[in-house]
Amino acid sequence: MRRAIAAAALTGAALVPVAVAPASGAAGCVSRVAFHGTTYKAVATPSSAQIPLGRRLGTAAVLGCATTNPAPPGYSAAPRATVRRPLFAIDGVRSQIAVAMRGASTTRMFVSTQQATAAEQRVLRRLRGK
């Protein structure tokens, strides 16, 4: 009986940190890529958006997360490079501002924190469906 109660308590304790993890992205981890010293963050685009790919820029490191769930109320995500993938320019936007990565079924857009020109902002807003 004691063993059953202890097992139930441990199972309940193991589920608590999962409920505390942020709901954004996969367990709070936002997809990012690193290319030529710049880090880009994935942005959502409508499934109907056609991202106009330009020339191939090279290979970027896709940064994943090694997540740990310490005792409540903590949560931490440490970045780590997971794979290297080809990266493409987006027509109408400098590669320092935004880049694209072709996937099996979709193309994802990644933006940096650098300041875009007014024309680039219009292109990015159109691609994001805004």
C-alpha cells in the first residue's frame, strides 16, 4: 500500500513541471537560425503565403533547445545547434533582415532584429498576412 501511494505521489510530482512550462512554441522554445553572425527568429506566415525565394545564401545552423524542467515555478531552455540547412534570400528583402528555409511541405521565414526599410516592412507584412 505504501509503495502504491509513493508511486502515485511521484507520478503527480512529475506532471507538475509540465503544466508550468510556457505554451508558446514547442515547450516554450522558439525556432531560430544562425547565419554569418546574425540570429534570426521564426515568424508565422499564413499557409497560403508564397514566400518568393531568391538565391541560395549558404548553410545555416538551426538552433534548437535543450529544455529542462526544474521544480516549479522554474523553466529554462538552453540553445543548442541541432542541424545545418540551406538558407535562401527572400525577394525584396535584404538577407540581413529576413531569410527563408525550404522544408518538406512548407517554407519558413526567419527575421532578425535589424531595422528594415519601409519597402522591406511592406514585403514582410504582406508575407505575414498583415
